[in-house]
Amino acid sequence: MKKNIIKSYLDYNLKKLEKKNFSNNRLPLSFVQYDSNDILNSINTLIKGWPTIGNEVKQVEKKIQKFLKIKNAIMLNSGGSANFLILYLLCSPYAKKEDRLHEGDEIITPAVTWSTTVSPIIQNNLVPVLADVNLSTYDLNINSIEKNLSKKTKAIMLVNPLGHVCDMKKIQSICKKNNLLLIEDNCESIGAKYNNKFAGTFGKFSSISMYQSHHISSVEGGMILTNDDYYADILRSMRANGWLREVKNLNTRKIFLKSFREIDESFMFPYIGFNFKPTDLSAALVKNQIDKLNEFINKRRFAARKIIKSLNKFDEFLYLPKEFTNIKNSWFTFPIVVKKNKFFSKKMLTNFLSENRIDNRPIIAGNIADQPFIKKFKYKKKKLTNAKLVMDSGFFIGLNHMLNTKRINYIIKVFNKFFKNTIKE
């Protein structure tokens, strides 16, 4: 009875939040993915007295493994932490000889990206080499990758951007030819597919994010994905202070216990550690959202296709996102770059959208080479023509699971109104 009262209270307030966020035709960038049952699951971890890392985390990891068809999913407190820990492991004595990265090694990564894709490269004393991207899809440009290859190149850390997937066939070919590690930052593209294989399952490692505004949300949270059991065991331990109890391999455990008999098994730390632990509080919130992920993606896909179809008549002025037959986008947002023209600027268009209550923001972090933080550190770049255009003339609007036909039609109506008022020959 009390549970039903609490659930009714939560349902009422979530509905109230929806009305507030979408009132007067306002269209936010994102909206909460969790429902009253998810919140109750999260609250229950507090009532049970163990809201930190535990069984809920394990259940989420198993669900993600099954969904993405990957052997190991290691949950952490964020996608950024996942990127850092992947590179830290590869720079550590625990890395296999053929995978080991060393100070000064170069990592090719896209110029249009998020700060915590590039920052972990720098933090691990490696050198980010910024490659240009393709317009409309914002993925790594293959020619730019090839132009940035050098004797010091040891890995490609790609980003599958905004629900899209990079040209994995060509990138894998480059990696194989040049003996490079492949790491995928898949924080924005969970559920996307390339040739019917999930994004985030091509590289030696990949990261995904379950941040508040992403496809599914644990509020803060991320994952490392890998098919390598040896590395997975170390990563589980390293995220949790380097604790032995996180090590699954029984032979590995026996070796440490035999070699260090005098140390209490419950408080043995075989690996250097960090506190990147997720919580059961967060895991319980996101657990059942995984079951709805395909539904969320299908709603995003429906919205994207309808908007593209309606805005294609303005392709003289806009770079619109594209779909490819071999790529199944999971549609994180709807990105647009304004082409150079005599009628309007990006600012004019985004101001008009804002005036009409359609939220918008820059594409990812724009050209990362222009961001202040990177100026203090060593990095490399060649000409970043498209990244500069994205920075100067790009933006995106929200594309979330709450975009019903009425809201999609409103977006189209506002764009039509802008072009009718602006384009006058």
C-alpha cells in the first residue's frame, strides 16, 4: 500500500516535470529516461543499506554484455573515467607487450570530440593527433587519418559521434596495416550498428556513457567494453582501489594469495587502483532502462528520418545528417552545419530556434583544437577544415525518446517559418 502511494507520487511529479519541460511548445535537448519504477529500484538500494558497488552493478554489466554481445562490460562512474582507465592500463606494466603504450606515443583522434576523449590521452603522457572529420556525419575522415600517420602512431582512438558509427571497415584496415590499437569512444552511440555489429565492439576496448542526457541514464555512469578477459579482470580491480575481491579469475587470485600469504585476503590490493566505482544506487536506476533501449532508439530514428525528409529542401543552406544502408544510427542528437550563404548565419538560425523554444547547443565540443585547455599541452594537427566549419557554423537540437509526431511537426514548422522569412530572392 505504501509503495503504491510512493509510486503514485513519483508518477505525478514525473508527469509534472514533462509538462514543465515541454510547456508552450518548448523542446529541450533531452528528457529523463527513468520512470517511477526505476526511481523506486534506486531508493531500495538505500533502504537495503548497500547503495555502493554491489549486485545491481553486476546485473547491469550482465545486461549490457548480453545486449551488445560483448564478453566483458565493466561499469564505472563515467565514460570519461572509462577513457582514462583504458589508456592508463595500456601505459602500465600490466599491458601486454604488443599493446604497451609509452610516453610520447601518438594517438590519432578526431578534432570534433569531447574534452574527456582528448584529456585522458594527455593525462597519460601521450600525444593526441587531431584528425579532421566528415561533414554531416562528424566521424573520422579516412584521408585525414592516413595523412596523420607517423612512426610514432600507436593507436586510433575514434569517436562514434552522435549516434553514428565510423567507417569501421576502412579504419580496421588501417589499424591492421600499421599495427595500431583500436579504441572506440562510443559514449554517444550505444545501440548503433555497423554491418549489423554493435558500435563499441570493434576495438580492443571501448567506452560508453550513461550520463543524464544520454540514451539511458544512471545520472552519472559509464562502461568499459572488452572481449579480453585478462584486461577485464585488471580493470575491475583498478576501478575499485586495486582490490583483489574484484578479480574474477581464480588462478590469478590463487597466485596472489600464495605469493602474499601474510596479507588478509579481504584487504589485498594486487593492482594500482583508482576510485572510479559506480554505485548500486545508479545501477538500479538504469537497469530496466536497458530493456527499453531499442524502443528509445526506434523513437529517435523515427524522429530523425521525418526531420531529414522535411528539411532536405533546404540542403542548399544546411549540411543535414545522413543515413547509410550499412549503418544503423542510434541518433543521439540532430546535428546541423550552416553552409556559407548570403542570407543568414548560424547565429541567426539558432537565435530563431531559441526564440521559438527549441533548445540548441554546439556540436559536441566543436573543434577541440580551439578549446583553451589543450593550448598548454603537446598535441599535433594538420589542416582541420571541416572541424573549423563545425565550430563556427554547427549546432544541434535535441533528439530524444519524447519526440512524438506533434513535437516533430513543430520543429519542422519552425524551420519552415525561418526559411520563409529569411530567404528572399
